[in-house]
Amino acid sequence: MAAHPEASISARPARRTFLATIGVSAAGLAGVPLLAACTGGSGPSAGGSESSGLSFGSGSSDEVPKKAYQAVTDAFTQKTGKTVRTNVVPHNDFQNKINSYLQGSPDDAFTWFAGYRMQFYASKGLLAPVDDVWAKIGGNFSDALKKASTGPDGKMYFVPNYNYPWGFFYRKSVWAGKGYEVPETFDALKALAARMKADGIIPIGFADKDGWPAMGTFDYINMRLNGYQFHVDLCSHKESWDQNKVTDVFDTWSALLPFQDPAALGQTWQDAARALAAKKTGMYLLGSFVTQQFTDPAVLKDIDFFAFPEIATEGRDAVEAPIDGLLLSTKGGGNAAAHQFMEFIGTPEGQDTYASVDASNIVTAKGADTSKFTPLNKKCADTIAQAKSISQFFDRDALPAMANNVMIPALQTFLKNGKMDVKNLEAQAKSLYAAQ
């Protein structure tokens, strides 16, 4: 069971920012009934009305998690007799269109993330609370996971399914053959990368076609230099972007740019995972979900990982370990079967069913079966459990507009030219956060 000592939750967002994020005027929303409630989805009566089934929206479109959720819905139907109509949408499309999805005709239950991005939509009345569900499953989760599942109004909205640490993944056989050793410091990481490059290997696999993966490198260098709390405060704009601490992050990162895959902006994370499997790259910083791509058991058995090396005084106390799970739309709040489905995913039975197909992540419910954990699973679980602080990832801890509209293009430009205009980042952040 993973511990979550300080899972990051940012400050409560507000209506004006939401309007800016979705790019429409308040007048244009006048006819959208789902926005009638502005704070905390009150939802119908707790538990909703009896029904024969529910609809389930899933952004888990890759083969392994798609099959894992199919196993969950099949098991739920077998257990309850309730049908589940699943609507699978490509992962990035699901994330990018979540605003219009929730305001249109959303499914009853859907996959999403803990942290600010859950709180944001809860505060806009676009989610239904599930306090009735938590009254039944609350004992299955740590206090930190409960905190990560709580909305800005104190109501419960989220049910965790799994989480996963970010770290550098590599092939043990390659490292053993070359005599490479796990770097404990940033200087050792650079020295290792230089050695790999001399050996004809692309040292650091990298892919940022979709925009979000580079945020993981930013988060780690920021937390290693400036600490976990600075990460939280920067994401909530309690700290300015226009300061030496932020400049130092990009200056430090620039030392790694010559060692990152030069094809990064044309690749998805799946492409980079395949390059690691093919021994074309020496290591790859990503979440443990990267192992979903290693369908050859021999390759999977050859995979190991290490935490991002220490840079300054913060050591390795902070770990990036996002929590994924389920939410209810306001529509789903009135459906008793949807509440039952949320309860099911919050049980050891539900999470064991998911993990039986997708073993790349770490179950979150107490009592879930960990007896089949591989050494890699155990290392991932231990990394999370031993962390002093756990971040959710930049695009989950920060204002959505800041992550999507500002940081993605800024980081992609940085990957091209190694330059970052922190004054411009601050100017845009000031405007977006002031609009809350």
C-alpha cells in the first residue's frame, strides 16, 4: 500500500478562470444548464435513483488500460447485474475536450485525475459529490488519498484507482553490458549521459509531441532545486515565475538538452518507449505506465528504474506520483448504478481486477493484492511510500489554462532553442490567475 504524505492539492479556482479557460463568454454560457450551480455539485439525492446501468467515459485508450477497464466493467456487471456502456476516447482528446464534454452530454462516470484538475471542475458544479460512496469505502484509503479526493467545498468527489511514480526507466542488460551505474547526483547523470553518447546511444529518451511529457522534467528539476513547497506555490502562483529560482531550473535543464532525443517534438511517449525497448536510448524519464508498451515479457523483465537524482539540498524527498481514478458528472450523480460503480473501483476487488490486466501502476486500496508484484512493482511502490512529498504533475497541480496554453508551447520552444522568457511566463500567469 502506497503512502501519500503530502499529495499536492492547490487552491480553489473560481468561475472567471473557468470561463477564460474554455474561451467563451459568460453570456455564451447562459443556456448551459449544467453551469447553473457554481459551487460544488449538489447533485440529486445521495446515491441517485435506481437504474439498470450507467455510461462510462474513459480516456484510457491505449490497449492495456483499455482492456483493464473492460475487465472492471465486466466484473461489475457480473457482480451487480448492472450494464455499463463504455465510451473510449483517445487520451489526449479526452483531456483537451473535458470542458465541452462536461457541459454537453457527459457519461455518468468517467476517468480523471486527483488534484487541482478535479477541484477545478468540482468548484464549477460540473461534478457530483460521492460522500455516500466514501461512507462505504473510506476505510480502504489513507488520509492523504482522502485529502486528494476532496473538493474545495469539503465534499468527496474522486475515487482513486491507482498511482504511479515518475522516474528514469532503463534496460538492465544494456547497462550491465556497458558497465553503467545508477547516478545518485545530477553531475553523475550528466557524466553517464556523456558516456552513453560516446557509446553511440541516445542517452535520454524524450517525447513531447503531445506537450505534457516535458512537464515531468520541469517538475523534477524544480523540486530538486527549490523543493516541493515551491512547486506547489509556483503552480498556484503564490510564487512569481520571474525570479532566479525559475531561471535556475531552465539553466540546469539546458545541460541535459544535448543528451535528450533530438526527435522529441515529433514523438509520442509510446514512440519513446519503443525506442527504449529497442535499446536505441539509454534511459527514459516517464511514469511507470511506460511499461504498458513492453508487451514482450523478456523486455519487461529487463526493465528497471531509478528516481530522479538529487541536485541541491532537497535530495530525493519529493516524488512525482499522479493519482488516477473516477469521477461522476452531475448527470451521473442521479444514477444509483453510477454510485455503485464508483464504490466498486474503490474496493480491493475492483482494483485487483484492474491490476490483473494492467500491472504497470500501483493499487491504492488497502487490502488489494500485492502478492504478485514484480521487483519493479515493489520498487515503484517503495519509492512512493518512502517519499516525504508527492506531487501530482504540473498539469494537474496548476491552473489548466496555465498548463495548456502557456507551459506547453513554452516548453516545446525551450526544447528547440534552450531559451525561456520567464518574464513572459510571469506576465501570462499574472493575467490568468488574476482572472479567477
